Amino acid sequence: MQTALRNEIKKVANRVFARQAGIAKKDTEYRNRFRKRTNVEPGLTALDPDNFVHRHFDPSYCKRNANLLAKVIWHKVQNLDYQPLPALKFYKDKANGGKRPLMAFSIPDTALANILMKRLRERNIKRFSPHSFAYHPEKNVFDAILDLRSFIRSSPKIYSVQVDFKNYFESIPHPYIEKLLNDPELFSLTPAEKNVLKQFLRHGYAQKIEYEKGTFERRKIGTPQGSSISLILANLANHSLDTALEKLPGKFVRFADDVTALCESYEDAIKIERTFFDHCGFSGIELNREKSPGIAVLANKDAEIRTVRHIDYLGYRFTENGLILSDKKILSIKTKLSKLVSVYLTAYIRSTGFNPNRVSYSKSFDWDLLGLISEIRNYLYGGLDENEIRSMLNGGRKLRRVRGLMSFYALLDDKSALQELDGWLAGTVARAMRKRAQILSQKYGVRGLTPNATRLIKGDWLDLGQWREEPKPETALPSFVRGWRAARKYYLTYGLTDVEPPKYGYQY
């Protein structure tokens, strides 16, 4: 264990190094882009990678002293006097607005948590429900989605029961978790492992200013988000719900705190809903009543009870005709792309400055538009280019990877939402270009390009005949539908083995 801990400390330190390098690289790229776009020298960077609240957060120190740190920590674990250092509290933006509080644990504590999580998962994996997909190392989002879709396709009538837990990870009561940890029939633990889990449950924490003053709070409820141990504890908290649902007719899937249950009769739906209520009653976990629609029948025509045309789960929308994008996912995509369009085309020239070498009306040229198209292509195609997409569609040449938004397309059965997104994207960029031209004219006396949506889609807004360098840039707007066709063909030809599952930003 001590050797494994030493090696894990080095691994975690290396990941911190890599993250710091990535941040520094992005910062350099952004500064260079700012300079090129605005012809203005960027201000001082806010990066300060060496300003650590404790030396155990310093990757250089931890990697250099990994052997000593592992020895000391393992000794404390065995003697039941281990306590993690207070975590650094920070906030991360949620996709739907608001802030999510997270904790950054020290490198040695993170390493110990990682090892403990893997060992406990391996030892207890057979005890956990196979329908809890977020906690199985060999399962992912695709398995959950396919499981639900298969049941919907095979059943003549579907009743859905959807509930939403209120701030699940932040609100699981500690007495309930500790009761589960003390049950040897439920969860296999050594006394030392149990002590480590309980210490993480009530860890100290502070934001940076308070941390530097030595003023800490202590967790009194919820799991230690930011630590991999939260994976085990949060799954354990819903284990009784899983086992109760398994005894009822129908199908349920749970991915972290997102759970949906389906059945074929209203009577079974009532039993399932009552199971959720009972679980919350004895566990102390709260339901979000406003976001828990309860029982409904899935149908294209109104039925005798509340009828829904679709069920949304993990970014997908389940309908009687197959899988499409959910409205929430579409909004997320539009928000992301709208921000990119603004940053590339209008934000800098509106508020900071403009480099006249970026645009040439006579040569039908705009560096920022070209950069935007490249960025959008990377987002839509997961790093692939148009040639690779065409090679897959026309010749069946295997894509070198399927990831990012591209991987999301693979399971979609209907392209109508993607067609609408293609039209929205072209229109959005065309409007932004007109606004850009207006700002350039009024503020800088420069004539800008105003290609319409059709020219943006075709890519003929740029005269490639004047482009001397090779390879010539790809000037056409990327297409959601083309990406879907390629990903769909890849899935039907090669399966999902090499398709990277979508990331949903879960933080534990």
C-alpha cells in the first residue's frame, strides 16, 4: 500500500503539472490572439502557479518527497489517526447558471482517496446495482442510454417516473452515511478504511483568503466533492433505493444522482414513485419537488393520465420515434457557440481595439472569421477536419477518434434538431458579421465582409485563389448534420468501443 501510495502521489503531481502547463499554454494563446486581433499589448497575466496555500498542494514538493509523504500517511492510516488537510474551497459555474461549490484536496490526500476508491470499488462492485452506471469502471453514459432505449422500444406502453434529488451530493446526511459504513453486510471495509472515509466526511475547508489565515470550517453534511471518495459514498447512499427498484417490474437507470424509472402499468408506476418517497423518508435525502414531474405516460397522443411526448435524460430526449437532442443540450450548445461568435467577431473590436491587418475587403479576407470557423469545427467534430468527415461518409475510412460533441451524435436517431442548429449557426454568424462590419466602419473606418448564410455554408466567402500557402484553409462552416452522419456511420460500422462517452461535468 505504501508503494502504491507513493506512485499515486507522483501521478497526481504529474497531473497537476500537466494542468498548469495547459493553463499556461492557453494563457499564452489568448494573449497572442488578443495582441493580433486588437493591436494592443495585453496586460499582466493573473496566473500565479506557485502561490500554494500549503506545500502539500505544490506538485514539485510532493513529487520530490513522495516516498516520505507516503510513509507518513500510511503510518497514520494504520494507527487510525489520519486526517486530511483542510481542502481549498472554490466555485465552478454550472451549465444552467449558478455556482457549484467544490473542494480541492492536497496532492497526498487526493492520492490516498484515489487508491481507496479503487480498492473499495473492486471489493464491493458485486454488491452495487448493475443499473448504477456512474460507478462501474466498465460502464458509461452510453450503457445507460442504450438500456433505457431498449426498454422503450420493446414495450407497447411506457409509464415514466422521474424525480430529482435536491442538491444531492451537498445534502446527504452524515448519520445516514455512517450507518451504512457500519453495516458489514452492506459494505466491506477494514477499520482503517472506515476511519479514512469518516475523516473525509468531516474534513475542514476554507476559501483561499481564510485558508491563508488558518480559519477553517468543517463539513457537517454531504459528501466531499472534489475527492474520488465521494463516488463511493454517494453511490452507497442510494444503494437501498437501487435494490428496492430492482425488485419492482420495469427498468431503471441511475447515473450519479440522475435516475429515471420506466414500467408498463400505472400500478407499477405508483409503486416505483412510493419507493422514491420511502427512500427519501428514511435516508434524509430530499426530493426537489419542482423538478420532479412524477408519473407520466410516454405517447404521441393524450392518454387518461398526464401524457408526455418525450423523456429527457443525460442530454438526450427519448421519444417514441427514437433519440434526439434535449432542449437543455441544445441551449448548452447555442450558449457555447454564441460566446465563441462574440469573442471572435465583435467583443474585442467593440471594447478594446482592432488590428487593420485582420481584414481585407478587396481580397475577401477576414482572419477572425477564419479562426472562428476553425474553433467551431473543433467543437462540433471533436478535433476532426472536413476531409476526415468526408472520407468516412464517402469511403468508409475509419475516423481516428470520436469524442466531444461528435460522440454525442452517435446514438441520435433523428437529425431534425441538428438541421435547425445548422440553420441557426449560419444565421448567427451572418448576423455577427454584419454587426462586425458596422462596428469596423463606424469606429475604425474599415470596410468589413458581410457574407450571407449561404456563402458561409459553402465557404466561398474567401477567395482561395489568392491563398499561396498549403494546405489551404477550410472555409465552410462545419455542419451538425455532417457530424451526425459520420458519427452514426462510425457507430453502426465499428460500435462504441472507441467512442469517447460525453462528459456531463459531474463533480464529486
